[in-house]
Amino acid sequence: MKKTALLNAQLSHCIATLGHTDGITICDAGLPIPETVERIDLALTVGVPSFLQTFNVVVTEMFVERAVIAEEIKSKNPEIYTALLSRLQQLESQQGNQIHIQYVAHEIFKELTHSNKAIVRTGECSPYANVILYSGVPF
């Protein structure tokens, strides 16, 4: 059995097969997921697992180069936004790189998910709790 934090086989496989600049989305329970993108559905019930819990586990196994966030999160969900920025800063320190953060309108965000390798659906039920993480290389 694996001894890392990430136990979900489908998600672990997805991260293990990411190449440089491949993207995955971690999203709330309401984000539309295109039929053409792999859906990794972790949602069990309202809030389980949360967006931030899922983010924290994903980044234990993924080297992140860049993140895309919907502009609307700043005003519609400032608590999650502040926590996400804090975690991205912590991740920069752990990885030893600068993570470029790009802000786009939510409609553009949804379009960008179409080119992701996978979308990870959480049980988060708060608005705009979504991020696209792009894979970097640790060398």
C-alpha cells in the first residue's frame, strides 16, 4: 500500500502521468465538467472533501508551475481565496520556485478546463472554489 497522503488510485495515476504544462482542475461541486475531460469525482456530501483539503493532498504529489483562478473568487469567496493564496505561497517555499498565478473571468476559466487532463470534483459548496494547476518540472 502507498504511504503517501494521496490514496485515491485514479487521482494518483493522473498526477503520476502529468507532463510539463499539463493542467488539472480542482473544483467545487457545481463546476460543469466537459464530457471530453476525465472526471475524478471525490464528492461524497456537502463539504466532503473540501476544496482546500483536496488541494493540500494533490500538491503533496504534484510539482506546480502555474495556477489559474477565476477573478470572481476575490469578492465572492474571500475566505477560500485568502487560504488558497497562503497555500500557494507555502508551496512555493516547499518546491523552491515561483508559482505564476493568472486571474481570468469565470467564463474563460470554464473554457480553459476543456484542455485539462482531468477535473477533480470536491464536495465544496462555496462559490468559485476552483483552481487549475499546471505541472512543472522539479529540475
